[in-house]
Amino acid sequence: MRTFILMALFIILTACSTTEESPDESNQKIEDTEEGTEDKSTEAEATSDEDPDESNTNSEENETTEEETALNESEDIEIEISLESVLEEEQGTMINASRQEIEDELTSFIEDNNGDVTDEMVYEKLLEMLGGHPDMLEGIKYFQDFSAELVDLTDQPGGLKVEDGELSLRNNVYILMDNSGSMADEIDGQTKMDAAKESVNQFVEDMPNGTQVSLINYGFSKDSDEESDSCSAVEETFPIGEYEENEFNEALNQYGSEGFTPLALAIEEVGKVIENSESTGSHTIYVVSDGQETCNGDPVAAVQDLPEDENIETVLNIIGFDIQDDEVQSLVDITEANGGEYLSATNPDELSRILKREKLNLFNKYRDWSNENLKNITQASNDQHLDRTGVVNAANTANRQTDNSIDGVLNDVSMNSSQEFRYPKAREWAEERYLIVRDFLSENYEDAGDDIDSEKEKLRDSVNQEFDEIESDYKEDIEE
């Protein structure tokens, strides 16, 4: 029994030894198999020109390199942007379009070019749509051509004239002296002619500096005693200009009182003097006479023909010296035809008072002109400030809106294409353009404001200085 059991056990052990392999042998097979695989792979590589996977990888790397090269080339491009280039822009075709419409147009442009567009092409397309806004261009040109000259003053009455930035007064006084025979009559022991000459000379001598003076004699006797000679006797003995005492006295005493009264002809002559002179402003005529027209002329028609326009203000006054009652109305009619005044003097003292009063009337006119022009200076200055502010606001708004539209459209296009920062140079150029215009408008807006204020103060100082001097000249008469 024991022998039988031992034999069975032996048989079992023998069977097991013939069917199992050791771990070392198993591992050796695996290694042999892997080596075989590697050999096949090597052989396959040796017999093939290129691995497909490696070929795809190389292709992608080449495409990436081309895109980077194109991007680098785009980044290397620089566009010269200046105020001049902005002024050359054509008005954009879509400056009033919505953001979506502009975006759609840019997207279509990119798609039409199969996406093969550079920053320069995109920037130029944006300017084609949004550049050259009229308000912006108007603002730039406004400040390029800006002048702070307050020209409204040159058209004001009274001879106020701006010359080389300085205000000057031009008042022109014309004396028409009656040399008819009746002026030889005496009043209070003095001839009317001598009294008139004395009063006129004092009147003219006291005129403020800068006043232009003219003396016209009429009705004096010529070589013969014929009426026709006296009725044509009219002469400007002191040509319009600055008062010179000796020359004026010589002209005043050139003729006596021996003739008729060609008043109409004398008025026609002063009209010619005004037309032919370069003097603008206020032209005040004083007729010193002791009688009405005696040469069949028409003084009313003559005074109605006196020159007057936007630069010339002409007023004719008559100082009737010892006029007969029945002649007064004819002289009043003459002054009313021109808006002037008839003044009656019955004796030498009254004639002097009338002329002194006329001097004060001139002063009052100067004062009125001063007040009016100070007001006009302020108004013109305010208008200039309003204009520049309105222009710069419109220009800045247009410039800012254009830049915002360009930036917004580029953002939208970038988001829709899943590329966050497309066309960076186009953005930079648009920003540079915006800053150039903004800085120009800001700087010139401030400079224009300073120029307006400076011009305003200069003119105000000139007006005040001018009228301070006039007031000083009239001070003695004012205090009386």
C-alpha cells in the first residue's frame, strides 16, 4: 500500500514538470517578441520615404512659421500719420452708419479677401468708412486760419478805425465861411466877418489832436464886381488835414466880404472834398452865414447829395449869424434835409457860445462812440469765444466717436473670429490719429482764447486812452 502511494505521487510530479515553464523563460520570450517588433519597425522605416505622422507635424510647423512671418512683416509696416494726412482724408462713406453696419462691412471685406488682409488694408478700409468727418476737418481748418481781430469796430460811426491793431479817431470838421458883402456889417462895434473869423479860429484851435479840419470860403469878390464872378467863387483855402495855426489863419484872412451868397455851390464843393479825401468816419459841416442863397442855387438838393455810406457819416449844421426872420426858414429846410441843426447867433458873444457848445456836442459824440465801441468790443469777444467753443466741441466729438467706432468694430471682429487681438497695428494707427487731432484742437483752442482776450484788452485800452485824451482836451469847457 505504501509502495502504491509513492508511485502515484511520482507520476504526478513528473507530469507537472513537463507542462510548466520557469519565469525566466517566459520573460525571455516577451523580450524576443519586442525585439522582433522593433526590428520590423526599423525595417519599415528603412523601406518607407517618410512617416505620415511626422509629415503632418512638419506641415503644421511650416504653416505656423508662415503666419508668424506674415504677422512680423505686418508689424514692421509703419504708416505716416500727421495732421496733413488727416486733412487729406475723404469723407467716410459710413460715418452715420450703425456699429453693426460698419462691422458687417468690415467682415465682408475680410471674407472677400479670404482673410488675407494686412493691418494696413484694414486701417485704410476703416478710414474709407469712418474717416474725414466734416466736423473734425472744419475744426482743424478753423484753428489753422484763426484770427482774433475784432473787425466789427472798423464799421462803427464817428471815425473809429483799427489800424495795425490800434484804435484811432478820425473826426473831420468842415467850415464853410460866408464871404458875401453883408458880412461887412457891424454888430456891437465889430464886423460880422471879424467876429466870425475870431470865433471860428478859436473853435478849430481847440479841436482834439487828430481832428481833420477844412476851410472853404465862398461868395468872395473876384477881379470884377460882376455877380457871376461872385456866384462862382468857391475855394477850399485850407485843405482837409491836421490844424496848423499859421496856415489856417492865413486861409481865414485870404478873402474879405464883398460878394453874393452861392451857398448851394459851397455845399456841392464840400461834397467833392469828402468824396476825394481818404478821410473816413464822421464828417461834420458848419456853415457860418448871415443870409440865404442869393445865386439861384438849390441848397436843399445839394445837401441831399452829400456823400454818405457805411464808412462816412455826414451832417451839415448852419450857424445863422444875425439872420433876418424871413430868411430863417430857408436855412432850417437845408439842415432838415440832412438831419443837421440850425443854430441862431445874434451877436459875436453868442456865436462864440454856440461854437463852444458845438465843441461839447462833439465831445458827447466821442463819449457815445466810446461807450458803444467798448460794448462792441466785449460783444465781438464773446462771439469769438462762443464760435471757437462750438467748433472745438463738434470737432472733438467727431474725432472721439470715430476712434471709438474703430476700436469697437475691431473688438467685435476679433471676438467673432476667436482671435482676441487681431490687427494690433491698425489699432495703434487709429489711436495715433486720434491723439494727433485731439492735441492739436486742445492746444489751439487755448491759444485762440488767449489771443481773443489779448485783442480785447488791447482795443479796450486803446479806446479808453483815446477818450481820456479827448476828455482832457475838453475839460475846461466841461467844467464851465
